[in-house]
Amino acid sequence: MSTRTLRIGTRASTLALWQANWVKEELEKRYPDLEVTLTKIKTQGDKILDVPLAMVGGKGLFVKEIQEAMLRDEVDIAVHSMKDVPTFFPDGTGLRCITERADPRDIVVLKPGYKSFAEIRQNGRIGTSSLRRKAQLLHRRPDLEMVDIRGNVQTRIGKLTDDNLDAVVLAAAGMHRLGFSAQIGEYLDPKICLPAIGQGALGLESRIDDDATNELIDFFNHLPTSYAVTAERAVLSTLEGGCQVPIAAFGTVTGDQLELTGLVSDVLGQKMLKETMTCHVDQAFATGVALAKELLSQGAAEILNEVYGCETFNTEGD
């Protein structure tokens, strides 16, 4: 049997390479005769570092160029952070697997002297580029000053000193994967800061008609995570429009039951809607759609249209 090569497309960031190398190692353990290579691809999101993500706009900031390389048959699969993956794929590719989710929570790295987020001074400065995180933290602490920060995990942690911040907010999964667990000051309960859609899980994208590759990677798919993330992404696809918005959804699976919570807010966290639904896992996608429509019926459309000046959202869809 001849040795087969499987080519992984990945961003070149430290975290993206950790994730791609983890997939590579798992493939090599399962298929000793398989040669796995990494192809580093710079995406638009990697090129624009001096502008807050919410102002860059567009979908697929961290995946489009990798997808294009796949369609040119330059790579066989792409490894993505699920929170970066748009809900729609170019013709010819699709999301094949969702890996078991790591810790989905957000965390704070605190300035020396603080023992918890609650201790942060009045008008404290918090570093994050996420509208979702800003809105939820401002909802609890409207006095806080939110400071946009970009860059890899180490760069963002360095902003504590460089930008005189009181805390930076990051994803727990990335901190654990890169060995920064000791610097975590506090984990944020999802009741305080609902995670990003898909946060903590990895997605493997491939060409739909590449049966040989798809058979090789199918073992990565983790059903409980797949159910939860499918529901979360259904919320996003139902709410998503042309504007960058503070939207969050988080699903948890216990046995054959899925609990899903979704959130829509304005950027200052002053108008915030949150709803929870429970269903059988087989109804994950339908429940995500239903939850999003419930949020719209409660006024989410008005929040989104008013804040962003676009008439994308309709409360009367079927």
C-alpha cells in the first residue's frame, strides 16, 4: 500500500498551528502510513491588525483564503476554530467534523493585585476586541472602559502592561492549549458572559466530493458537541445580517437532552435579551431557529436595526 499524503490548511498563528498540529498528530496515530503536512495560509483577519474586528466587517475573515486554497486542490482539509466559521460555505466544501469541545468559557487575566474580576476598580480598563464580551460585561459593570486589543494570546496578555489595563478577556480553550493556564485570574460563568458560538470546538472542513479524505477524518466528529454547536449556529444563521452584532449562543448536552441559551444585545449592554430552550438532541437545528425567532419576537430585531442602522432583521418570518 502506497503512502498517502493529507494536506492541512491552517492559519499561521500560534494557536491555529497548535490546533492543526493536534489534528495532524491524531491522524498519524490512527493511520501510521499516512503522511500529514501543514500549509500555512494568511487570511484577511491576519493581515488587518490595526482595526477592531467589529469594524473590519465581512464574513469569513479567518477562513476564506483557506477555503479558496481547498477549492484549488492545494489543501485537503482545513482546521478552524468553530467560533470563526461562517454559517455558509462556498460551493464544493462543507463542515465535515466538529471535535469534542474544550472548556467553552471566557476567562480574565488580571492586573497584579486583583484577585477577582469583582475587585476591578471603578472605571477600570478592560481589553477585548469582542462586541459580545463588551456588551455582557458592560451590562453588569457599565462603568468599565472597554479597550480594543488585537493579536495573539501572548500579545493580548502583554497589553495589561503595555496599555495599562486592569484585565484582558480571552477564551479558556486557547489559554489551556498554549500553556497559559497559570495566568488565568478567573473563569467567567456563562451566566455572566455567554460564550461565543462554537467556542472551544474545532471544525474540520473538506471538499464534499472527497470521499477518501472524508472517511479518514470522520472519527474526529464528537456527537454531543456537534449537536450543541449545530444549535448555536442555527441561532446565528437565523439572526445574522450584514452588521457586526453582539450575538451569543451556548448549548449543553446531557444524555439526549440539549439546553440552549441565546443572547442579543446592543453594544453597550443596555438592551439585552436572553432566552433558553430545551429539546431532544435530534431537534438541535430546529430549536436554534426557534430560539432565534423568539428573540426576534421579543425585540431583538429592533435592537439590531436601531443600533446598526440596517434593516436586515424581520420579526415576521415563517
